[in-house]
Amino acid sequence: MATPVKVYGPTLSTAVSRVLACLLEKNVQFHLIPVNMAKGEHKKPDYLKIQPFGQVPAYQDEDITLFESRSINRYICDKYGSQGNKGLYGTNPLEKASIDQWIEAEGQSFNPPSSVLVFQLAFAPRMKLKQDENLIRQNEEKLKKVLDVYEKRLGDSQYLAGDEFTLADLSHLPNIQYLVNGTDRAELITSRENVGRWWGEISSRESWKKVVEMQTSPPPS
């Protein structure tokens, strides 16, 4: 039996939850190892050996260590291609290229404004930090433009990279989860017919429901 891989980081991290969703889609056994960032565990020397930037997630697969959630997910899909969701990262070069371009769109166009909104609207209040209304307004406008592109694309295909759920869709799950369920800006997603339909479909996958359950369950003592 294969040794379970290790994922380091808190489940509430959007990047960590992105990796967990991929592992669940691919039926890969894993151990989740909490990292208490409030106590600075992500800056300790032993952790920096596997994640040199002191961020989360860190990923270990026997003697392999990786960081950056989207790269980790590509590795998982390639190494464990014959199990779980076999089409998650495509089955030929054209499919992979289509998936990759939408993963890049998520990382470069969707993630920057949505991450600002998630922090300002969902996390700042929890941390008792003052919200920057100007920053919120600017990034809301940026995100609307991105979602307008998505709305058109999702009118032509069921999912971003085609008619099957892939890493391109999975990569969006963490930030949209917070926007829809943790802020008062859910209408950014739900008011758009195609984007709203897409969100309903991808968020109802068993893999993602398990991740959300992990986020809301207390850690083991």
C-alpha cells in the first residue's frame, strides 16, 4: 500500500483546501498536518526546509517536497493519473492546454481581486482589523470584469475548460466558497446565470463537500 502523502497547513487556507480537494478527487490517501501560523510555526527552520517561503501549503510525497497549490495539483494528477477522477487534468495535450489556460486565468485574473475581497470581507472582521472600503470597491470592480468573461464562457460550455469538471474549475472553489458563504457579496456569483449555475455544480461535488466539512469540524485532539 502506498504511503499517504502529507499536506501541511490549516484547512481554512484557500491554498491548502485547493490541494485537499484535488487529493480527494484523485482518491489519494493523505495526512493533514496542522500548521499554527498564529504561533509562527510556518517560520520555524524545520518547516522552512520543505516550504522555503514560509507559507502554506507544503506537500511531501515520500522524498518529494513541493509548494504552491496549483503546481502540487498538477503533480498529483500526473502521478496518480490512473486513479480517481482520471480526466481532472485532461487526457491529451490539447485538453491539458485548455485546462492550463483557465488555471492561469484563475491565478492571474480571478485570484488577485477575489483574495483581497475574501481577506477584507471575511477575515479582517474576525481579526478585528479595519476594512479598507476603497480597496474593497476597486477589487470588486476588477472581479466583476473577470466574472463577465466567465459568464460568457460558461454560456458556451458546462465548465471552464469544456464539458467536464477539471482542475480549472477546482482551483476556483476556495475563494468562491468564502465569497458566497462568508461575505455579503454572494451576488457577484449568484446573480450571474451561468456563473451561478457553474458554482452550484462544482460546489456540490463530494470532494468539496468533504473539504468544507473538514473546515468546520474541530481538529482532532
